[in-house]
Amino acid sequence: MLKQNYIKTKINEKWIDEQGIVWMKAIEGVHMDIEALKEDHERSLELLGSHKILVMYDARSHFSISPEARAFLSKGILNENRIATAVLSPNLGVRLLVNFMNSINPPKSPLKMFSNEMDAMQWLQFIKTKSRVKELQD
């Protein structure tokens, strides 16, 4: 996979693939607190600007996240410039977190859990096509 515009923060690696999808990969063993997420978000803005994006969040590594960071994710980052986010992980804890975020404090853009990378990419491509059709209709 071609990694364009690669950056690495304390908690994530980020790049844009050849299809224009932004990949974010949690670094093995990190603890995500609010400060780390804010710093990570600032670095994302350097890479992406304010463009609307599709995100593949690869959460297959082991990491932890503070309650404050979870709240920041659902109230902040996921609502700014995301068209949709696919979360990729077989981990039950990550699945519970995504389900919690979708039910208690749902983001404005679709957030969906996948255990299979191909299914996640197909969903993001579907959302990308759907977004283009909507833009043409508006």
C-alpha cells in the first residue's frame, strides 16, 4: 500500500492511500488520553487541512483510552471533517467502544465497526460514491 503524506504522532500513524482514504493506525501499547488526542488532532490538521475525509481507523493493535479521550472523540474529532469512519479491529473492547459511541453520543458522520479490512474498504467506497451522488444532486 502506498503511503502518501505519512505522519506519526505519539498515538497514531497516519497516511493517505492511493484511493484518497485516510488511514490511521493506533500504535501498539499506547495510552490515549485527552492531551495525546488533542496533539494528534493538531498534527492531523497539518496533514489534511479542513477537507472532508473518509477514515479507516486500524485499531487492531492493543491500546487503552481514557474516559475523557472517549468523550473528546465522539463530541469533537469525529464531527469536524469526517464523511465516515470505518474502525477495523477484532477486539471486543474496541467493538464495545464503537457501539457505545454510536448509541450514547453518536457522531454526526457514520462510524462503523469491522473485523475484516476488505468489508471496511467496500463500505468506505460505498459511502464515497454515495457522497459524490449527493454532491451532484445538491
